[in-house]
Amino acid sequence: MQVSLDKLLSFNGNKYVFSKAAMKTIEKIANVKGYKEEENQKIVIKALNLMLEEKVKFEYIAGKAEE
């Protein structure tokens, strides 16, 4: 599985927020007990694809303290 470069480059939202959300998503997926990477599919690629396909929702709330 690969990341769609067209979707990634055409993303019109806040790229910092997207990157931060991607890091949080990767952290969550990596910490799931029993998560087994599928053959030739890495966690980062899976997380980016989930976000680009809008299967993972993220929202920036101004002024909220970092966890």
C-alpha cells in the first residue's frame, strides 16, 4: 500500500495540524495491543491513508493545552 501523493499534495487544510494529528494517530495505532503490521504496510503509511480518506477525524481547538 502506498500513500496517494496527489491527495497528500492537494490537502488544503492546515498542514501543521494535519502533521500533528498524523503523529497522534500513528502513536495510537502503534500502541494497540495485538496490532500486527500487515505485509508491506507500515504504520505511518496506514495512518496517512486513513487520514487522507477521512476515516480519522481531527479537529484543532485553539487555546487548548497540549496533552
